[in-house]
Amino acid sequence: MITKWFIILACIVLMASIGFHIWGDIVLGRDGTSLNSIIVVGSAKAQPETPKGSLSSDFERLPLEALGAPNRQKYADMVYVPAGYFVLGSSDGDVDETPVQEVYLDAFYIDKYEVTVGEFNRFVEAAGYKSDGNWSVYLKPGYEAYPVVRVSWRDANTYAQWAGKRLPTEAEWEKAARGTDGRKYPWGNIWDPSRVNSLEGGLMSFTKVDEYPRGVSPFGAYNMVGNVLEWTSSLYKPYPYNPQDGREDATAEGKRVLRGGYYGLPTYFVRTTIRYKHDPNYFDDYTGFRCVRDP
């Protein structure tokens, strides 16, 4: 009789163990297929010693809201993006968005809004800066809270340094836009034209930086897609993304990456993963930027 109950108890424990591992594989993303197709690439700084596939590194791949992580407000009008892994790229977009890879980034802050005409004007006046672009065509009443446009990469980079910040790498930009759960758009994977200033909305012009609050990213950044394109620090190079291969050299020559699309583009072109490139002296009516800073 004792042997019978012992066998039953052993079976229950074994089934519970199997169920726990299956649950862990589904919830934590260890299904044996998706993660095997992802390349892990280090950030410019040292990665943590946690082995890939351990419990703590798996939890870093969960959505921020699932972790209960605080959206710290150490700096005014910036939002906090915690350290950890996220998925960079897409297999459903252009070829230069592949291969899809898993990237570790250190924590950083990113501007909640795009840099405005008013902010850029204060920089120009304080620093006596001569811009490459003719951004000042919008230096008129009513445009102070609109994103500054007609600025080159050099203009954006110089402003960032003056402000004690820097331009985001394209990896930082993408994580801030899509979060850790691989979103196609900042709000999720289902298109909603009411959340973004794109062609479908019919506005056909950029708008104030604090518009479209229902379209904010998982970390709280506004207009990460649509409205205006945004310069990043990165040179345009094929994936896989590797910050050590020269693409983050600010003195190197070559086209720089822009992200996010702008108000005149349709759905496909305002995704979180799509990449654009221009010469660093380029400027136009739909290109602006935002900045980041380290904690």
C-alpha cells in the first residue's frame, strides 16, 4: 500500500515539474525556436555576467510593465529606459532590418519629446551657433513647441553636446520606441491612425511635440513614429548591429541613420524598425531629432 502511494506521489511531482518547465518556456520566451534565431550582441559597455538563458536574463526580456519597473524622472522631460535586452530589427520589413537580433543596452534616459524650435533657438543664441540648415524659417510665433526641422546631423549633434546630452544610437532609439516586447508601433502591433501623425491622418504637416498622447512608447516617449524623422548617432551599416564596428564613431564619414518616419508617410514607413539614411549635412522640412543621456 505504501509503495502504491509513493508511486502516485512521485508521478504528481514529475507532472508538476514538467508543467512548470513548459510554462516557463512559453512565458519567458524559451520555446526553442524564436530565441535560437536571435543573435546576442553586446553594447558599447560591458554586459552583465548573467549567462544567456538564465532566469534573470529571461526576466529582462519581459515587457517593462510586467516587471513593475519605475519610470524614473531624474531629468526634466526625459523618460527612463532600463538596462536589459530587447529585440532589434524585423523579419517583416525591409532587408536592412535583418537579421533580427537580441541586443543588450545599458540604461539611459531619452527625451520625452522631440527637440523644439524654442529649445533650438535658445541654443543658437547662447552658443552663437551657425546652423547648416535654415531651421529659422519656423522661428515665428506659435511654433515654439513644434519640433525643430531643417537641421543637419551636425546641427543635432552639436545641440546635444551643448545640452549635456548626446544623440541616441539607432539601437537605443529602437528600444525606446518599441520596448522589450518587439512592438511594430510604439503602442502595439495593431495599426491605429488616431495614435500617430502619418499620411492616413491627413494633416500633412508636423504638429506640436506633445500631441498624440495615445501613441506614446512603452517608456512614455511621444511621437517616436510619425511627425518628423529623427537623427541618430549611428552610421548606416548593415545588420547585425555592432557598436564596436565603427558605426558609432562621430568623426567617421558616411550616411547617418534616421528613424521613425514622418507625417507624409503611410503605415509601412512609420514602423519602429524601419531605417532611413542621409548625408550628415542633409536637412529638410521633415527631419528633426531628440537626445539621450546616461544615468
